[in-house]
Amino acid sequence: MKDKLNRFIERLNILREESLYRSVTNYTPLSATHVSKDGKDYLMMASNNYLGLTHNLQVKEAAKKAVELYGTGSGGSRLTSGSHILFEKLEQELAVFKSAESALVFNTGYMANVGTISGLMSKNDIIISDELNHASIIDGCRLSRAQCMVYPHKDMNALADILKKLYDRNDAVKLIVTDSVFSMDGDIAPLDEICYLASKYDALVMVDDAHATGVLGNGHGSAEYFNLKGKIDIQLGTFSKALASEGGFVAAKQVLVDYLINHARSYIFSTALSPADIAAAREALHIIATDNSYVKKLQENVAIMKKYLQKESIEICTQTPIFPIVVHDNDLALNVAKILYDDGIILSAIRPPTVPKNQSRLRLTVTAAHTKEELHFVAEKLGQILKK
Ligand SMILES: *Cc1c(COP(=O)(O)O)cnc(C)c1O
């Protein structure tokens, strides 16, 4: 047996040598922004819990009530026995929230991307994808077996050139797919230009709003931010970030939702989410839709953090809660994260393959639940470490 495992041991050793080895640390959550480990308190600056709603009283109560009323697990896939009544309500509410005709819930954002792209697109079709798109988009493209054409990050001339070349491919469905807020850089795709090109060249547009829902505009996401409500063919989102729960969804025309119910394998062949997951997501969505103070607070905190970092000569021109502090070197990223950790701050060192080679970074995220004092503390510490 040892011999058969040797290859894996060797391959892991190579990862260690390149400072690319990954391992898991388990924490005890204390609040939306604090966790503990071995009795020590840490400030969380790496989470996507953008509005801090994981610890919101109403959201927690909604999840508890759902358990009381409907039990813990769903017991089956959506098409067999697992589609409890909460799904119907959530999908209606999502469609309204995203100004779409219909919506469909998946178990994770990852599964929503993989299932939607591979479900809609087939061998003869063409996907046109930004080079920095999330791994779940890339996996969906691969599974679809469609032809995949990748354009340089946000390069609209390159996208236009690709579409021009495909002009006479009327036999194929053409799908442009992009993150709206890029997960590791925090920058925003030029959706207005993408939609313009798509309508000119007869392509569908799919945006991944994982980091935009609850963040951009009044929280409705990238379509609202760009004044493109009702104009984006497929809007994908996740409940796992600002919506404080688990699960993913797409909002689209009814015909596309019907098609996905029949073709998206990650939707068909997996047990439906539990009542507590859905109830928490619904309550978080309700809060964002009716009270914009959380989104406003988040945007305020982003501006404050930018200012504090500027004072430390760390210039990050982000318009989102994602602050990429690019240090390039894998070791350096790990070292800075380690020093911060010893000071009681958790910030992720992001290395390849999550980002391109030589683009290792610290990915700092700000939430609505952080205090000014906490943001100031983190900026100062970062300033001290990076000046050395
Ligand atoms: C997190 C993320 C996903 C996956 O969502 P999960 O619900 O965590 O599976 C998809 N796309 C992007 C851009 C993401 O950042």
C-alpha cells in the first residue's frame, strides 16, 4: 500500500517546497467578525460575510423556526421528495429581487455555475469567458464540452474581436460569461459594454454576482449598479456570502429555468438544501430588500478602510469590499499572513492556482460588521509589516 501512496506523498512534497501546500484550520465562530482558536480571540478579515448577517437575530430566528416547523434535512432531491414549500417562496422572492422572470436554487454557488453552464451549453456551442473567472465557471465550461474562448481580463477589444470572428456561427449558442465582481481582485467587469457587444453579436450574457449581491448598488447586484435591470440573460448568485447561508441560484427567463430543471445535473442529482438554509437565506434577502442600512454601512466601511490604508501608503483602488494586497511571492504572502495571525488578525494568503503565478496576495475583506477601530488596527498593522 505504501508504494501506491508514494506518488501522492511526493506530489504533496512538491507543493510544500513551492509554498503551495494548503491545510485547514478550524475555528470557533464568536460573532460575524470574531473567531477563537485555542482560547485566543482573532479578528476575521478574510470572510465573505459582507453584511455580517450570519449573526443577525432575525436571520438566526428564521433558521430556528424552520427547523422547528419542518425538521433538519430535506430528504431528497428537488425533483423527487426534497422540494419543500420554502423553495417556492424563495425562488419567487429571488426573481423579484433580481428583476427576472424566474429563479432556480442550487445547493451551492459552485454547483449553480457548474450545472447552469454545462446544462445550457453543449458540444456545438461556444462559451466566451474572462480569464479571471471563478473556478466554478471554468469547471462548468469544461464539463459542457462546448468550445471555450478565453479573453484577457476585461479586455473589450479582445471580446469584440472574438465575437466578430464568430459572426457566421449561427448554428451555435454563444454565451459570454463573467464574474461581475472578481473574487480575488475585487474589480468590476464592464457589464454595460459586455451587454452592448452581446446584443450586437447575438450572444447570451451570464454574470456571476457572488460578490455583488448584497454589495453593489442597493444590494441587488451588478444589474442594478449598471442600470441593466432585466437586461442580463442569466444572473447567478450565492447565499453563502452576503446572504449569510448556503446555496446558490440563477435568475433568468422562465424558459431557461425550465431548461435547467431538465438539464442541470448538479440540480437534478443532489439532495435539496435543508429548511434552515433556505429560511436563513430568505430572511437575509428580506432584510437587504427592505432596509438598505447594511449595504450603506458596508460601503462606508470600504471607504474608511481605503483611507486608513492610504495613510499607510497602501494604495488599493477597489470599489468593493475586496482589497487585494498583491505581494507576488508565495512565501512572502504566507509570512505576512502569519505575522498578522500572531497579532490576532486573520487574513488569507491567496496563492496559485487560485490566482495566476507570481500574483500571490493577501486578500482582505471588509464587512458591515467591522468597527472603525478594528479597521484602523488592521491598517496600522499592515502598514508596519509591509514597510519592513
Ligand atoms: C464563492 C464563489 C462561488 C461559489 O459559491 P459557493 O456558494 O461558495 O459555492 C462562485 N463564484 C464566485 C465568483 C465566487 O466567489
